[in-house]
Amino acid sequence: MGMQLNGAGPGRYAISQNSEINVTPFVDIMLVLLIIFMVAIPASVVSVKVDLPSAQAGHSAKPPTFVTLQTDGALYIGDLRTTLAALPGDLARQITRNDRVYIRADKQVRYDEFMAVMNTLRVNGYERVGLVAEDL
């Protein structure tokens, strides 16, 4: 709502209200939204009809494989204790090279020991390696 000052003499002003509504910005916004919806709605509707076949989805996901590194240097694949030298062979008996391997390490493990496990996996063809962290 606007105000209008009318001078009735020097130093005296009468204050009257201007009650005209400026609808131009509102109309501009509505027109822009109308154009956006006119363009977006036909793009979101699929007009090509396809009779899709049904699929029998089997649950083929393997349980994850965890390689655990403890503070004392003990290395485990799941519950099987192993060494760094035997890690590739023991891991190959359990999974294929395309399966994902998750590494869990105690936060007190030295960085060089952790990287030795990572490098051993990478050199032996295990490229899909994930790291496990505890949620806070």
C-alpha cells in the first residue's frame, strides 16, 4: 500500500493513501510459470506405448567380503585369518576379481600397513575396493 503526500501549504502536508494494486509483477510471474509448465509437461509424458515383458528378478547379490586389519597387524578375510602374502590366494578362493572387497581397519592401524593391503589387492587385480567407516 502506498502513501501520497499532498502539499496544502508550506510546511503542511496531507497524507492520503494510494490504494491501487500494482499487478504487473504478478502477471509476469504467472506468464513465465505458464510457459514453463507448457514446455515441461509434454516432455514428461511418454507418448510411445511399449508392451514390456515381465522379468523374473532373482536375488543374486552375494554377501559382502570384508578384509579386516587390526591394530596388532592381524589380517582377516571374513573370519579366516591370513597374512599379507597369502591374501591374494585366500581371497581368490572365496570371490572373483570382479566382486567388491570392503576393507575395515582399526583407527590405530598405521597408514603404511593399510596401504600395503590396498596395494596388494590392486596389484592382484582387485580394483573394486570399498572402505568401511563407522557412522557417527
